[in-house]
Amino acid sequence: MNLSLSIFANLLSDEDAKRQINCEQIQGLIRLLDETTADEEFEGPRDVQIEMKGRLIRALTNIAQGSASNRDILVQNGAFKSIGAATLSEESPDLYEVACRALRIIPSDAIQRKLAAATCAEIPAKALLMDRKIARSAVRAVSNLSKAINPHLTSSLL
């Protein structure tokens, strides 16, 4: 499953694939992230679970790059909540880096940035405390989310 998710996320970096994915498929990926995050439902080694979360978040981010409608579908179906739950339960720098990329790319307007900041502001805040490579991703995510000038972001960083 882990290898399949990697291949799927790579395929979604193709422009044609981003345009062909539909709402139900996006909803299914978000549901799969939620199920992978739920400890009691995941059967397998912890490191594989973390890798799968990262691959699913990367796939969702790649989908977001396809169009504004894909980003809207992601936001309307709770992608930020799912990304937050999947990431904040872990201490993996690689997972935080992927999540910070998602927070930078998925929100397409001020309303979506505010929602992302309200739901996931802790992600870049915790990532800033990790190694330098992750901190760079965190700074880019904070820069994007701060466009919404949200107190949630500020309080998480303090």
C-alpha cells in the first residue's frame, strides 16, 4: 500500500492527472488519511503509518496544484483538519515538511488561509523547532498563512 501511495502521489504531479481527478476521489483520499491516522484502525509498523500519512498529504497537495476547484474541494472536505490530525500526532520531521508544503499550497484565498491557520497553525510552529530544512518549509508556510493575519497563527508561534 505504501509503495502504491508513493506512485499515486507521483502520478498526481502530472497536469493531466490533476485535471482528471474528481470530487469523490479527493474525498476518498481524505478519508484514507483519516483512517491511516486512527491508530486503532491501522495495522502495521508505526514508521510505515507515518510514511503513508506523508504520501497521502503529498498526494492531496499535488491535487491542489491542479486547479482552484481542486483546492476548494479539499478545503470543503476537511483537508486541513485531516492534515492537522495526521501531523500533530507525530514527531517526524519528514511529515512536518510535507504538511508545511500542504499549508503553503492548498489555501488559495484569505478565507482558506484563515481556516488553515485556525486548524493547523501548530504545524509550522512545531516545525520551526526541528532541523534547518524543516524550518525553511515552516517559514514558507507561515509566510503564506500570515497573509490572512490570523491570531491563531500568532498565538501558536508565541
